[in-house]
Amino acid sequence: MRHQNRVKKMNRTRSHKDALFMNLANALFDHESIQTTNPKAMELKKVADRLITLAKKKDLHSLRLAFAILRDKKIVRKLFSDIGNRYAAINGGYTRVVKIGLRKGDAAPMAIIELTQKKEPEKEPEKKGKAKPKKEAKAKEPKEKKEKASAKTKAAAKEASGEEKPKRARAPKAEKKVEETKTEDA
């Protein structure tokens, strides 16, 4: 009987399942939103919520417990410094799972799991950011045309003055080989 066994095995060994959730949790905390199958997302929600709760405590023991699960210093640092601070005033509900339908190849139920409070990227003013590259591109084009035009005028001036490029004299390679074969025959 399965009394009190609330963890889904998902047809994996314990070590395989731990590695799977380590990778999924690292991706979730790195990208703050990932797409996976619905059963994996539901189990990952439990793992991620537990890790965020550890990050809110901000003590050494919690940090070591989180590192034992995630095994990535960069992600643990982000979890404790950034994500833990975002959820300091909230008790639970750190992640959400949104079902998005079936996968095309094998019809597996898919879901997006994401953090409820995403960090929004800093946006630059659109007018200033777009105007500068256009000006630079326009400024570069006339300079290139002037350089090409100046090269053409220099070439025309040389032709007009009667200067010609010296012709290079090359000895054909085939003749040398023919001469060598004649000397060997004799």
C-alpha cells in the first residue's frame, strides 16, 4: 500500500529524479519561466517553492540546503540575493503553472511554470535608442562613398598623366618542368 507516499515516481530512479529537478529548478530560477510537461511542472512547483522559502531565511544552513539541491553557485547566489528579496513579504504562491495544451509529437500535456513576480528588464527610452543608430549609419555611408570616389579619381588622374602600373614578368612554371624532363632524357 502507498500510505503517505505523496511523491510521484515518474518512472525514474531516485537519483535520476533528483537530477531532473535540479536541472529544471536551475533553469526556472535562471530564466524565471520554462516550458515542460504538466506532471514535471507540478512536481517542480513543490521543489521551487521550498527553495524560495529557504532563500527567504537567509542563513548559512538554508544556503547549504539550497546548494545541496541546486549544485550551482551562480543560481544559488541569484536565488538568495534577488529572488528571496522579491518574495520576502509573501507567504507561499511563488510559482504558477499554466497549461498550454498538448505537445505535437507525442501529445504529452505541456505547461509553462513561472515565478509569479518576474523581474522586468530595464528598458531604455525607445526614441533615443533608435535614433542614434540611424544617424550613425547615415553618417558612415557618405564617408564610404567619398573614399570610393576619391580612389576612382586617383585612378583617373594616373591614367590622365600617363602613368601605368609596371607589368610583372613571370616565368611560366610549365616551361621549367619541360626543360627539366629534357635534361633527364639526354
